[in-house]
Amino acid sequence: MAGEVDTPRWEIGGHSPIIEQVTWKYKLKLIYGGFFRFARNSCRQVYCFGFRKTLYVDICSYNLNQLVEEVEKHYPSQNDIVLSIVFIDKNSKEQRFIKLDSDENFMWMLNMYEEEKEGIIYATTEKITQQMYKSFSGQDQVIDESDDENDSDSNCPSEESYHSRHSSDNEYELLNSDFKTYSYSNKNAVMKVNSKFPNVIAFRRALNHYAITNEFQYVIEKSDLTRLTACCEDKKCEWRIHASLTQDEELEQRNRGSVVEIDLQTEGNKKHFLRFFISLTACSKGFLSGCRPYIGIDACHLKGKFNGVLAAATSIDGNHGMFPVAYGVLESENINSWTWFLKSLEKAIGTPDGLVISSDMQKGLEVAITQVYPNVEHRECIRHLYSNFKKHYRGDYFMTKLWGAAKTYSVSKHDRLLNEIASVREDAILYLNENHKKIWSRSKFGTIVKCDYITNNISETFNSWNLGNFEVCRSSDNRAQVNYKGKRWEVILDEKKCSCRVWQVKGLPCVHAAAFIAFTRDPDWDKYVDTYFTVDKFKEAYALEIAPMPGKDQWVHIKTIEKIYPPIIKRPPGRPKKNRIVPRDEPKKRHRCPRCGMFGHHQKTCKNPERQGSDDASTSKNKEQKRS
């Protein structure tokens, strides 16, 4: 009897009471292909670089063996790798995870998530799990349950990926390399200057252990995820300790080969921040490998407390998209700051064959380019050139000729247009030769770079993109509040809604929705677009053909009882109008001077030289009109 009572009914052929309570509509979210790692500045673990797949199973017939077979489909068969399937224990305060290695644990999971009718399971390899346990020994084994799930296979980014736009190609190598530099252990309770810890929580534990070992008490003055400051409890004691996040080393550690330069200014005994430069490895190598050797350099002013300028070096990829190469913060636009920025850029990318640098008329940039890159092709933005040119030579005539000379690929046409400008104002060509000596016409461009940009809009795009950052405050998986310039919008992804109503009306994600989607790092943007914009809908619209019509003489004559007459014509009120109604925004017809052929003035006030060939005809026509 005791054996019969202790043995569950489902083990002796009966039905599980858990299965009887759970309905057949059960969703299992499988996350596979990645590994667990500790989140930044936390003991919580997150699942990194994996994929998601949603399984809709019938619990009455589904078992653990079927789940294992489904997981094994996504992993190559190797003898030295053992799969491990775990799930979250939601009832545990420490958020521990439990292995699905038996039917009993599988039933336990179903009973635990009975109310949600939805469970999340993680698949890892035993080899990686053992290495992680070895690397993180002595810390709490905690994982973070991510609720950002989709109903189809998709990438599964880590929590840390939301803070960084670039991830390393070898995350596990970074895990090992991070812990080689930590200089504190529980066996050696010594706190030294320049000691390193994995995060602020580990530093707190080390500080507690150090205080207990040395038998003193301390008081924490400031503490957050990036810094901690403590002092002795005795006010007469001058002992004080401070630790902060080493962001520069963190960046170089996770992006090996990146060029990070910081220039300081010493005033007295204090060192002040002066300049900053950064070029990530992915950006510099990506530029050298897959982009054309074209770089646009520009800067925009910062309006914060300390002012300064944000300098950027951007390139273009094969799809004419913006490709950031490097950026930095300078104190101002001058020869010294631009020279320092370009020298740092040279460390990152060197001098590629056929390099072209396009810039505006920044102060000191032209001299800096000549010093750092004396042999490269330096192009000048025609838009900024014309903005300075029109201050001295106004009129559509000069604008048409100058822009035409910049856009043409023909050297002869370029010279002809400049000669036409010189025929009206000779000093205009002298102004261009003296003040704009750089290349600004396509007829003078080199052929290696394969880029015909005559404006520096690629750098202007970086400025507008950087100055237009949207702050995303995520409240749930599909809901967030987007802040921008003091305004707020509510975005709901699963309902395709935004409080601005642009998404609902147009069917395409608005800028606020795009900011939220980019924040989630979801690569499948197609599901946020209305079906009217899909390729299938486009094919359906043009699936049927329009049959050609025969001639009128081949039409079939149909006898009708009632004759159909033309519509009744009604006379509108008022005098009939002969001329059409001109809209307000339509440009007015400009008057051309019959004497010189230019616009903007009359013949009596014309001061330009007479036009050859039409002078006699125009004067004779005017005399005939006066006689009549």
C-alpha cells in the first residue's frame, strides 16, 4: 500500500493529474544556438547570440523525448558535445534554472507555467556550460528571463547588446579575456590602486570581505551601476576608496584593434578633457574591405554645457548607404584640432589607394588635410561653394552655369560653361581660382574611387542622425514610450500603433516605431509593414492582364431599345473664363530682357552688353510698334 501511494498514477499507466489540468493549447518558446553569460554590472545571466522558435504542442501527447528530438535538429551531431535543456524556476527568489533531464522535471515545468500556458526553455551545450561555471565560480548562478519572443525563428540578442551597436564576433573569447585582468581574490584580501573587478557588485563583495578581514566598518557615500565611493565610519579617519567603470578599456577589450585617442589639457595640477577620437575595428576594417575609398568629413556644434564640436568621418557602402568610419569630440574647429583628428584617423585606416576626402569650408580643415594627407584628392562641396559664391554674384544665370559646370563629366563642357560666366563677369572666375582651389567638378574627379558625389551630404546625414536620437523607454515586449525633444509618443508593436497616427494611416512604421524596432534589434522589419507593401500584394495587383481592344469596325453591333444621349450642358454663372486659374504656389513667368536675353530687368534699365544676332531684330520690332 505504501508503494502504491508513493508511486504517481501516471508512472503505473494512469493519466497525469498535471496533464489533465493543462489544456492542449500550450506554447513552448525554444531558445537555442547560444550560451549563457553574466550581464554587465550584474550577477544575472542572459542568453546571448541565439535563435528563437515557438512550438505549439498538445500536452496530452507531447513528451520530453519529442522535445529533445526537436532541439537536436538545430545542433550538429558531435560526440564530444552534450545538449542541456533548462527552464526558469519562477518561484525561486534567486531565479535559478532547472535542467529538463527527466519526465518529472518536464511535468514540473508544465505545472509551474500552468496559468500562462506558455513556457520558455533554453538549450545550450554541456561544454560551454561547464566552461562558464568554471569562469564564474564563486558567484550566484542566475539567469535573466527574456520575454522578447516572436512566433518564428529570429535572432536572440543579449541584454547587453541594447547598449552597444557593435558586438564582438567571438563573445566567448571576450568572456575569458575579461577575467584574466581581475586582480582581486577572496584568498588575498588586499585592496590596491588600479585593481580591477568584473562589476560593481563584485567590488562590493570584495570590499565587504576586506573590511571583515581588517576589522573595520565603512560607510558608502555614492553607489550605482557605474561607480562606488566609500569612506571609514570614523570621521577622523581619512581612509577613502573609489571605484568607477573603465569604459575606455571596456571598449578596447570588446573591440580589439579599435583606435581610441584622448587628448588632455593640463592647467596647473589638473588635467582637463580636450579632445576625443574613436574608430571601432568593425568600422575601420569594414571601410578598408568593402567600401569605396571615399570619406566625407564634417562637424556640427554641440549645444551642451561645455560646447565643442562633434566631428565625423563617414564613407559610403556598395548600396550607397552611410558607413561611419570614425568620430570624435573637439574643442573647436581650428588647425590644431583638425590635424589631431586626421592623424588619429590615419592611425585607423592609413592611406588607401585612391583615397578621396570631401569636406566643407571648415576653419582649419583645409590646412590640416594638406599636412596629414598631402597627396589625396581633396573635394569641396559644391553646395557650400555656391553659398559663398552667390554672395558676390547673384542670379539664376550664375547658378545654372556654375551647377552645370559641377555636374558635367565632360572637360570641354565644363570649360565652356565657365567661359560663359567669364563673358559676363570676368572677376567671377578669378574669385573661384583664388578662394576655391579644391576639386569641385565631376570633370576633374579621379576614376579609382568610383564615386561622383559633388556634395558632402553623407556627412550632413550623420550630423542629423546623431542630433536626432530618440530615447526609448520600454515598458513591455511590444509597448514603449519614445521621447524626442521634450515630446512623447506611445508605440505598440504588435498592434502596429503609434500615438502620432502616422503608422496607422500610412501603413509604414513612423520614426518613433522605427526607433523602438531598432532598439529591440529585431532583424525582421517586414512584419511591421502593412501587407499592401509586400511583394505578394504587388504581384497580385498585376497578376491579371488587360486584353487588347479590336478596331471600331470589328465591334459587335447591339440593338438597344432606349437611345442614350450626351449629358445636358448647363451654362455656368458669370462670364466664361478664357484663362485657367493660376495656383498661388505656381511660379510666375519671368520677364526676359530683349536686349541681353537675361532675366530680372527690363530693356530700359539693362546695363549688360547687347546680345549679338537679335539686337537689330528687337530694335526694328520696337520701332514698328511705335509707328503703328
